Amino acid sequence: MQGNFDHMGAAAGKYATYGGGATAAWFGLSASEIAAVIGAIVAIAGWLTQVYFSRKRERREAEEHAARMARMLRVGDPADAID
């Protein structure tokens, strides 16, 4: 029974520490600092979105290039390979 209370106490202490740290971080920042943090998060999200779609476009272009080259090799004449 004692072990169960020790486990509960450790869990409560952990969550209290996290809550205290979050409260100190949130209320310890001024409005301009909060805006800067939010702006940094938005900038990182925008960059990750751009990287994702750039990689997707590059993959699509590589597949298109491979298909055009394969058709060019089958047809023989480069002018005939253009759609």
C-alpha cells in the first residue's frame, strides 16, 4: 500500500513541476516576447511546409523526366516524344 502512495506522490510532484514551469514561462513573458515566440513557431511551420511540398514537386518532376526518357528511347525521335 505504501508503494502506491509513493508512486502517486511522485506523479503529482512531476505534474506540479511541469505546471509551475509552464506558468512561469507563460506569465514571465511580456506580450512582445510571446509574439516573438509565436512568430518563430509560425516561421518554422511555414518552412517545414515549403520543404515538404518542394520535395514532393522534385519527386514528381523526376518521375516525369524518367517517363519522358523512357518514351524517347522507345520512340526514337525526340520530337515525337513531346506530348
